[in-house]
Amino acid sequence: MKYYFYNILLFLGASFAVSAQVKSEKQPGHTDTNKFRQLYDLMATPNMYRTASGAPGPEYYQQQADYKMDLELDDDKAILTGVETITYHNNARESLEYLWLQLDQNRNHKNSVLRKNRNSFMDPAISTQGFSKKYLEEPLERGFNIVSVTDKNGKPLSYTINESMMRINLPSPLKHGSKMVFTIKWWYNINNYMIEGGRSGYEHFPEDGNNLYVLAQFFPRMAVYNDVEGWQNMQFWGAGEFALPFGNYEVNVTVPADHIMNATGVLQNKKEVFTPMQLKRLALAEKSFDNPVLIVTQKEAEIAEKNRSSKKKTWRWKAENVRDFGISTSRKFIYDAMAVKMGSKTVMAESLYPKEGNPLWEQYSTRVVAHTLKSYSSHTFDYPYPKAVSVNAEDQGMEYPMICWNYGRPDKTGNYSDQIKYGMIAVIIHEVGHNYFPMIVNSDERQWSWMDEGLNTFLQYLTEKSFQKDFPSRRGPARLIIPYMSGDQKSLEPIMTNSESISQFGNNAYAKPATALNILRETVMGKELFDYAFKTYANRWKFKHPTPEDFFRTMEDASAVDLDWFWRGWFYTTDYNDIGIKEVKQFTISDQLPENLEVEKPSRRKRFDLTGPMVFAVEATSAEELKTTKVKEIGTLKKYLEDNFTPQEIAALKNPNYFYQVTFNKPGGLVMPLIVDLVFEDDSIENHRFPAQVWQMNDNETTKTFATEKKIKKIFVDGNFETADIDFSNNTWPKVEVQSKFD
């Protein structure tokens, strides 16, 4: 049986289509739900605060909270005591009746409901220490102890504590353009995070009796008030991290005299806390752009950890335009640093680590910090802060402005595996990268974890590849997200899910958005358009508070690429991508009119002369019928060419001898670009790329015709694993049987 194909019909001077069907019918499987419809049903309406272009509007505002703090660490008892004075600036048009602060340490209180929201199961096996702590011992005293809250005149202020939030009840509304100054005195018992868990605390070294402190969420912090949420006072349940306003900090930290410290901001009293020799080394490091310089050596750290000083020192820090503050201090620290050229200024890359981190940390940490700053800045903006610090804290991976703590150590003999090495490098890149998202591009982590974790993981992947071409990245490439996206849909949530409602946090908030952005850059938009739009977003919203809509809109606004279909599928659903080859038909070309051919009559869009010379495509049903046809020698076409082209022009024309009509189907819910590789008998490959819009009129099938000079041996869909296609059993023609796991 022969099928008379209608897409390759030529006549002298024109081309037109004939159809095997006279009547047009609705495509099977067509639905009324258009996946290319605009996101008006899902995105917030633009306004004077946030424009339709994704930029801050003329009425955009944000609040400011400035802090002055005096802190003291009791190293023997592991207690932190503080007095902080907050100056809160109301830049909102409306007056505020009260202020909300975050008391994140209260989640650790033994009676807090914030620790009771998860399932608890009986352990089939557990250590004796673990069993005792879980079932026998009383929980430790944790959480903030608020001593007093007073106004600038020392008068007590009324306040209410609700779990991890504290409301300051103002004597009178705080009007637009006004500021409120108040002071809080507090203290808390610092947690041993190696035993109790947590994003901060201390690590105890039983061999020498010392502690290594990484202190964060250690002070009552202002909540964000903005045009989107009003007060962002959602409780700290543990998964959704932080939303914080920008401000200026002056922080004095008193610790044992033999401690080495680093923190957010610029140290104001170097001469009081470093030796003359250490100051000389620091000055040398500020001019060393190629290699780190040891400021506190391992020998000096080892002496300090053996001789516990009974004296104290105060380290004085200042930080401008930061959203938070972090501190790390210990007598065990080795300290090195190097300079990084960043535009017209110099930034310091620094590391603190105990001797247990060597030789790994001395070799890699600061160099990785420097590389990260260069890589991230090339995709966003020049790093604006004076330094970036990496601290070695076992079992940690957390970020704060200018400082972060990272895991990864060799064994006691100094040996380490590639897994430890690359894991350490990856976490340093990731946590240093958080300086950009969310420390500067200050999204709401409590609401949308993906806005910092996903964007940061995407840039982490680019940075890993520029650090080492064959870096074993865990997240970013499309193929690595397939196991997650092909999982049980009942256990998945869309990326656009609140942080506390995500069941597979790493896959949902880190891996999937990072993969989506990588696909956008590599496959959908192209690097040039993507990079410009991404940099536009970063610069529009640095030192501001963006929302998901601001990101989505900016990426389209700066590129002229309609991405609503992409955001809808990747971010608002759990759909997966699965594109296959349904059918391949092969044709020969003839100038002989086949019998019983039904030809469409001309319409206003098809005004063709049906009486002129023509050529016809005839389906080949056997290998014998698929003979090589030299199309330029077909009588009617040959005459047309000779009448309209010179011999030289004819020789330059294409020579398609084989014709293939390929129907692709889409069992998956996502719409994605169609990438097709044609493999010829001589093993050469021809790549064809079609936009996602091939599915716009029919979400189930699309048909493409390929005219080739050589005979096709194989056809592959997404042969380079670009689109996270979850099922490759339907991606090839002729069909290849996929081996079972048993095989």
C-alpha cells in the first residue's frame, strides 16, 4: 500500500501542499489546557512597587535595621551574653503599630512546638549515648533568655514572645520616615551542634579540650516588613531559613585572649588582637594575588590550644549594608588569606581551620574562595564586600555575610579520598556563593528556599566546571535530575512550594531549579541571552528583596524570550519530560502523478496553479522501494532548475536524495525543545533543534520532515541528555531494547 505524502510537492516557480484528506479534523488528544498560556493566573499583579518588567517600581521601599552589640563568650560554660541596640527605620508609607523580631534560638527550647512537627519512629538500632539522650535524659536548657527590652531612655517596653518570634508593642505608631531605637539584653547556652544538631554552635575537641565556635542566629534579629508579606513573621520550623533587612553593624566581641576570630565586617583593632609578626603577614597577604599567606601558622595554633589563656580580648567589627552577622572563634585556628582583584578594588579571600583540617584546607580552601568570587562575579556583579571567609567546621555548611562554615577533613593520618576533597571544595563554593544569593540579592528564604539555594546551586555548577573541567558535580546537569523527576508523583511538590512543605528538600530546592536554569542557559535561551538576563536580574535586585515573579519577569524582559511555558512546567508543576519517536516514514520522489491522489483546492492562503509541472512524494514500504533518487535529474524539476538557475547555481543547491517524515510523541507532561540527531550510514551526525513551541498546537504529537543527502541509519532524540528526558527506551529509531537491571 502506498501513502501519498503531501509536504514535498513542487511545481515550476512555486511550491504547495496536497493532502490525503480533504477535511480538516481536530488532532487526537488535543486539550483545551494550553501550556503556553501566560502566567496571569499564577503571578502577582504588577504594581508601583514591582513592575511588569520585573524591576523595582518607583514606589519600591525597604526597611533598615542598624545594630550596635556588645557580646561576651564564656568559653568554659559555652554561654554567649549580649546587649544590642537596634535602630529601626520605617521607610514604608504606612505607620507600624508594632515590630517583630526573630528569636531563632528558641526553636531549641525543650518545650518548643517548633520541634514537634515531624514524625518520630522507633529506631531498630541506636547507640547507647543516643538512646540515653532520646529517652532517659532531660533536654538541655536552650533558647534565648531575654533579660530586658527598653527604649532609648531606658524605659521598659512591652513585648510578647510567641515561640521564635517576639513582638515589640510600640507606645505609639512608628510613622513613615521615623526611627525607633531600643535595647535588648539577652543570653543563651550555646549548643554542641555535633551532638544536638543545628546551623551553628560549637564543636568540641576532646583530645585537647578546646571548642571551635561558629555563632549565628545568636541575637534577636529584626524581621522583614515589605510590600509583599507585610511582616514576614512565619515561625522558624527549621527548613525555611531566614528573611532579614539590610543594615549597618558595630559589634564588639570579647573572648579568651588566645582566640583567633573572624566575623562579618571589617576588623577595627588589628593591632590589639594580632602580634606584630601576624600583622606583617596580613599586610603581605593583602598584596598576594597568586597564593595564600599564613597569618596564624599551625605551630602558633598548636601552642595556643595547649596553653589556655585566662585573659580576655575584645575584637571590634564594623559592617555596612549587610543583612546578618556571623562569628567564628577558637584558639585552635590557623588563619590564611590572599588578595583577589575585583574590578577597581581588592577583596580578601580568607580561611580559618584547625590543624585537623590540614593538609586539605591549607592547600585548597582560600584558593577556592578566590575562584568562587571571580566566577560568581562574572555572572552577576563585582563582589561588593571587603572579604569572604571560609571556616572549617565539621558537619557544617552554612552561610552569612562575608563568612561561612564548611565541612571536610582528612583522616587522622592526613589522608583523604576524592569524595572528601571534592565534597569540601563543592561546599566552599556553595557557601561562599551564598554571599550573592541571598546575602546581597536578598530573597525571602523563609518562603522560597529555591530562590537562593537553586540559583546558588546553578552558579555553583558553573564555578565547579571552571575550577576543574571534569569536576564531579552532583547537581546541575540535566541527566542527574532524572531519578527525582521520574519518581512517584505523590511524593513530589512543585518548586514553587513553601520551604516547610517540601519532602525532598535537596532535590526540590537545590537540584531541580539549578537544572532548570542550566537547561534554560544551554538549550532554551542560549548562553548569551541567558547570561545577560540573569546578570540584569542580579543587578536590579542586589541589596533589595526580590520575589519569584521579579525573577521570572526580568528573565523574559531582558531577553525577549517568552518563558511562561517553562516557568509553568518546571516551577509550578511536577511534570516530567518524556519525548519519543512514534513513527518514521520514508519517501521517494517522482514526477509521475500517482493514481487516485486527492488534492486540496486552492484557498486564499494556497493560490497555486494545479495544472503546472509537479513532483510527488511516495511512501516507500520496503528497502527496495527506497532507492537513491537524484532529485535534480527528475524531469520536471530538472527543467525548472535549468530555466531559473545557472549551472554554477544548480551545482551549489542542496542534493536531498532521501526523505523521512518523523512523528514524535510526548508521553511526558512538560513541553520542551525537540532535539534530534540523524546518524547516517557513514556514522556522521546531523543535529536538528526545534523550539518547545512545536508542541503549542498539539501537546501530544509533532511531525518533522528531514531531506538528506545520505541515508539515515539511526535517529536519536536528546542524544546528549540535555532535557532531562526520563525514558530513553522510546528515543531511538530503529527502536533499541533497553537492558533490564538484571541484564
